[in-house]
Amino acid sequence: MTRDPKNKYINREISWLSFNERVLQEASDPTVPLLERFKFLGIFSSNTDEFFRVRVASLKRMTDVDDSKFVLGGKPKKILAQIQEIILQQRYKSDDTYDELLHGLAHENIFIINEKDLTASQGVFVREYFQNRVRPTLVPIMIDTSPIVPVLKDRMIYLAIRISNQNTNSRKKHALIELPTDQVPRFLVLPQEEGRQYIIWLDDVIRFCLNEIFSIFQVDTYEAYTIKLTRDAELDMDDDVSDSFLQKISRSLKQRKKGRPVRFIYDEEMPPEMLRQIIKKLSIHKGDNLIPGGRYHNFKDFMKFPKIGPARLQNENRPPIPHKDIQPNQSLLDIVKKKDILLHYPYQSFNYVIDMLREAAIDPLVVSIKMTLYRVAETSNVVNTLINAVKNGKIVTVVMELQARFDEENNINWANRLREEGAKVIFGIPNMKVHAKMFLITRKEKTEIVRYAYIGTGNFNEVTSRIYSDHGLLTAHKQIADEVNLVFNFLDNNYKSGNYKHLLVSPFYMRNTLISMIQKEINFAKTGKPAYMILKLNSIVDPDMIEKLYEASKAGVQIKLIVRGICSLKAGVPGLSENIEAISIVDKFLEHSRILIFGFGLEEKMYIGSADWMSRNLDHRIEVMTPIYDKTIRKELKAFLGIEMEDNVKARILDDAQENVYKHDSNKIKIRAQDKIYALLQEVLFNGTASLKNQSHALMDSVIKPDAKVPLVKPVKKVLKPKKKKAVIKKVPKKIVRKAAKKR
């Protein structure tokens, strides 16, 4: 495919920063409950940290090797300059947002104060807290006299301290203190005074007590400024064949802690001569992205901000909705054998998954359980259930992905625990991550082997399942379950790739099958038939997939995109993508599902699964998308997508300008997708599936419009000729199925 990279794509890093801007918008939105706004500010900060650790670090490595290399949307050095400019703008917005939030707290009689604002009684309370909880965790480093260059930990906060005596000419001393936020909360709630509530940062607790820390020195002046270093998070894997993959990952994790600096943030109030002294002593260079910041860093700690004040300052805590087809104290295996079940998280409980695994662990007919694990909770009920299955005599196989970024250590610990208990643990495939979300329960029922499969869009993590919007399919569909078994066989024996007629599996058939389905929509459009696609993804970056969508748009295919994160495609550009509409929803739950619908001449093909449209997902990872065959579940997913397309409260328009304009419509009733989806699932629970019908129709009305720009081309012989070939191709699978049936 020929591509003009200068005008047709948005660079992935720039697009990601646009996504993070949407997160910051939530922190700035006065309609969001006040304490939730603090949480979004924390998420924005955490996202920025990860961006520097991964993406900026990657671009820096590219410039070191060859700056002439072209990445999607520009050259690395140029993109780094753009990133620096955007990051600074976002930092100013973040600071302004923080000031707004402080005013919001003050309106509620809640105040964040520093060490200079403490009353006498508050000072006594803070010193007592410092002595009991904080001081035992502190280890100052006197950097003037230390023979070793201090190595700052990645993403940790330090106070750079200067102490002196104003009455003598003695030399000023410099020290570093690491904030012990892994042991002590970042925020301390002080006793109420006169009906007012007060909070102080841990940083200021330490500042208030600096005279106690440095009491052995004859000094009377103390200055403390916050600094923070972000390091390259890439794992450098060596080629020592004598070491196991587990050993290599473990060693690389230790090396990561000393990774190359990619960003150094400092308090802009720090005196210039002190800053020069600090960066010289720490061997920090100007090329390491020196960024002036405020008094406090690591706003990510706002994600754990104290729950203080009236209940209206937080989101309403809504209970999960029971699934209409799952009754208490019923066998989930029996239910799934009769019909497919689709779970909507967090609107419905992830406990259904744990319950099914727990049932399988004690069911005498269950022979084995196989499962992929990518990111699990630190105290994982999922893994504990698998361990119990081993103890009950089940054959348990776990494919544990050791390269799940920032979860490597947790996964190593669980992998060791599983192996100790007797489970078979497979560490994926060389040079490939296993990102698929699936498990398989095999049961011997009389003389028959019956398989029960789960294919989902999100991780087997009971913590994130409460805040991530995901889907999971439970099915006993023979062909689907058998193909899930084929995937597990491949993960166990890498030479058996398998043939898949139902599942989309990368890196084998997924890309080609997706391109083939887009091409069919193009063919339908060219012959005047309804042609459309509805794609909900986390990211669209792959150039070939984007080109195919552009081609489809030009042919008149109506394309609706719901993309939470990176979107390198430019939607709504005349002559290129005017038939593509793209939105992004950022709200209280993180949109994480991947759902694909292809019109297929109104016969619709529908898939859910783990894969985004990025080169890494389609070519370098094990990903699985499952077809949805159950008619009721298809209606559920169409209703879900229909509501998201109607959102005019939290949806932003994705276009070339990347201004994140809200999709507001003053002529319509306000529709906030996540609230309406919750209400719809409640309605389905009490009134049945009839309520799904109107929402499904609404989706179709939004996709197939009377004024759609579909070129009406009269059918000609050249278009009709291939039909004979297609008919022959369709017959081949039937023969294979009949032969397979005879063998069984």
C-alpha cells in the first residue's frame, strides 16, 4: 500500500497526549464530584509518568541510534520537541486545575495546608505523628560528603535539602530524603478545628520536623525542595542461554531500577545555585529533560486521596447488577452448557468468573483448567482458586506473561507460587507476549468430553474489574471451545499453530481476516448495498489497517469508531475519511472493551476480544477475538454500542485538530453512556430483553443514514464473476466438518 505519512496520520505519542488531555478534562470538569476530580488528576499524573518511562524513553533510544528514522507522524527528534511543548502546556493546566480543586475544598470547609499554616495544637499533633510513624522510615543522605553518587529511585519523590547557619560562615550542607510513600500515606488528616477539616502533605510533615532530623548540626536555616527522576522502563534482556526466561526477567527488573534518566522534575522555587549543585552531584544532564515543576510532585497519589467530607463529593457507589440468566446457588457450568452468557463489567460482578473457577475446582467431573494470566491482583482470588483446583486433583495449566509491563514482579511471585503448589506454568513464547484473556474448563460428562470456554476483553483482575469497562463471554459452543483448546495447545507446543474457522487469532490469521472483512464491506458499498463497520477499540495505530479504513470510507462504507486512547487515524477529512466518525469516551469507568461489528450486507459479523489495531497486537502478540453467535447477546452488544454512540455528555470528537471537543447536542436529552448502560441492564434484569430492541435500532439508524455518501454503482459482469469462486470456498469447510464428524 502507498502511504503519505506526512498528512494522513497522527503520531501515536501526540495522540496519546491528547488522550491524557481528556483525562485532565475530567479533573477540570465542575460537574464531576470534587473528590473524583482529585482522582482524575492523580490518573493524569500517573499516565504522564508511564508515558515518559516507556514512550519518551523509546524515542530517545531512536535518536541515539539514527535520528533519520521515520516513525508514524514524523521524525523522533521533532516529535520529542512537540512532546516537550505539550507536556509543559499540560503541566500549567494541571497546576491551574489543582488550584481550582483547592478552592472547591475550601468551599466545603476542607483545607490543604502546609507546615507554615499549622496552629500550635496542630503542630503538636504533627510532631507526634512524625516521631511515631515517619521518622523511623527516613534515611537522609548527606550528598556533599558521600563518596558514592546517590542513585535516585524511579518515580520516587525526594526532598533536596539545604541547611545552614546564618550566624556563621560555615559551608552550607546538602542532603536528600526519600519520601517513604510506600510505608506512610502521602496525606495526613488533622483533627477538626471549629468545624473545619484540615489535610497536610507528608512532604510538609517532614519539612516541619527538619530541625529534629538534623539536630546534630549547628544550623538554624532549613530549605527543602521536591525533586523526582523518571527512568527508562525498558527491560534489557541478555542472550545468556544458560539462564531461564524467569531468571532473565528477574535480572532485568533489577537493572530497570538504574535505567537511563528520561525526565528530571524540580521545584521551580529552588535557588539556581542549589539546583546546579544538586544536578551536578546526581550526574543529571541537560539532555535528561529538566522540567521545572511546583512544590509537590507525584500527583498520582491523589488516587488515594482521603475520603473526607459529605458523600456527594464522591460518585454514587452502585451495586453490581445480577445477570438475568444466573440465579444464586445454581451451577454455572450447567447454565453455560445451555446458553452463552455475556458479562458486562463493572456493571455486573466479576465474581461470576471466580465462582465458575471455584465450581470447577471442586466439581468431580472436571478434569483440567487452562488459563492465561496477564495482569492479576496483588492478592488474587483468581490464582488462589487455581491453587485450590490443584489441591483438588485437577490438572491446572497457567500461561503466565512475565513481560506484562510494570506487573512483572507480581507475575513472577504468582508464577513461583503456582509452581510450588503443583500447577504447570508456561512462560509464554519467545519474542511474543500472550495478551489473550481466556480460560478453558474440560469436563468428562459420562463418555463425552465437554469444554467450557471464557474469552474476554480485560484481565482476570478482580480489582481493575470494578473500574474498567470490559466484556467476557462464557460459552460451551463446541467449535469455539475446541479452537480455544487449539490456542492452548500452541502455547504449550509452539510448533502446533492450529487452523481457526471461528476465532480470530494473532499473529496467524487475525490481520488478514480483518482486512478481508473490510474488503467485503467495500464490495458491498460499490454495489449499492448497505455497508458499515462499528469498531470499539483502545487504540488504532497500525498504518495498513488505517489505510484500509480510508479505502473503505472512500468507497462509501459508513464507519463508526469508539476509541478510548490512541487514534492515529484522521476522521472526517474530505476526500480521505469523510465517512468515518470517531469519538472517545472518558468517564468514571475506563473504557477497555474491544468490540467489532461488520455489516456483511446486514448479516453482521460480531467479535469481542483482547486485540487493538496496533502492529504489536496483530503481529507480535497472541491475541484472541471470539465471534458472537447468540442472538440475544448480539442485541446486548448493539445496544451497548448504540448508547455509546449517542453519548453527548462524556463523548469527545476525535479529529485532525485533536481539540477534544465534547459531542454536545443542545437539542437532545443528555445521554451519559455509562449511566444509561447501567439503567439498561437493570431494565433487562426486571423486564427482559425486549428493552434491547429500541437501542439496537437506534444504533443501526445512526450507521445507515438515508443521506449516506454511498456511491451507487450498477452491478457489472466483472463484479459478478467472482461469486462462483466464493460459493466453492464456502463448500470446503462443510466437507472438512463432515469428515471430522465421521472420525469422531
